[in-house]
Amino acid sequence: MPGSTTPTLITTAPTFPRVAHDNRLPAAATLGLIAVFAILGAILALAGMTLGAIVQLLACCAAVGAVTAGAVASGRRLAALLSSALGNLQ
């Protein structure tokens, strides 16, 4: 047949350069997360919650977020530390 060729076997997979991905949130997402706390505080104030209780609640939320972010960032090291500490119990 005219124009027919025999198929060839591809023996190597194409390689693509690795791109370092930036895992940080964009500025708009960060500002959105910060705005959530301001909106939540305003809603709680309108609902009659005292300012001291609102500040305490939002501070606890921020502390939980900071601890979570720290644990995620250093998860492997923390897991290794905890496993070695728990493995040495006598």
C-alpha cells in the first residue's frame, strides 16, 4: 500500500524537566482567610457575644491553625521524634 509504514516500538518514555512548585497560598486566598476571622467576629458581636469572648475564641482558632500548620510543615520530623520517644518507653 502506498504511504504505509511499519509501526515502531517506543522504547523510552519522554522526560519532562521538573518544576519547583511554590506551595504557598496566593495573596487573595490569604486575605480571604484573614477576612473570615473579621467577619466571624462581627457576626458574633451582632449576636450579642462579649468582645472578650470573641477575642478568646478567635485567638484559640488561630492557635489551632498555627499548630496544625507547624505539624504539617514538619510532619516527618515530628513523626520520627514521637516514634523514637514512644519506642523507648520502659
